[in-house]
Amino acid sequence: MDDMNLVELVQQFADDEKCRAYIEALRWPKGVTCPRCKCEKVYSILKRDQFVCDSCSYNSAQPLERYSMTLTCRCGSGFSLPI
């Protein structure tokens, strides 16, 4: 992500869906996979911010608030938190 100011940050991530899509692309550039078994057959439960593996049934939560804070830190302070 290039440096951006607060106005640009708010515009790019105006809603949860835009933020979630960006975060997913950062975390899984080749598509979502299960962190436990690495299976590619994973479906999402948006109301709970979770992914569920079709193979091993592992639930992987994606708390949007944590990642929103990470993006804010990455954009404004020169250091970043791991995603």
C-alpha cells in the first residue's frame, strides 16, 4: 500500500466490505485457504466475519476492527503490524 492521508484512507475503505476485500487480498493473495489444513475450499460467513473450511470445518475469525487498526497504523506511523 502506498502512503496515503486520512482522507484517502476513508475514501478507499468507506465500508466494511471494501476493507474486508483489501485485507483478504493482503492475507491470501492467491485466494483464501484454511490456516489449519491449507484446503482451498473455504466459505465465508459474513455476519460473523468467519471463514469455514469445507474439509476440516475449522473456523477462522476475521475481526475487522483489528485489521482496520492495522491499516491505520500502516498509513500513518511508518511502522506496521503483522496481518
